[in-house]
Amino acid sequence: LYAQRLVARKHYDMDNAKKLALELAGLA
């Protein structure tokens, strides 16, 4: 369960980073 949570957290962070990058690229 703990490992699964870590993997989910990593994917979630990557999704957030992608969203941020897309927003920054759109604003730039």
C-alpha cells in the first residue's frame, strides 16, 4: 500500500508539473 501511494504521488506530481509547464508555455 505504501509503495502504491508513493507511485501515485509521483504520477500526481508529474501531472502537476506538466500542467504548470503547459500554462507557462501558453503564457510565454
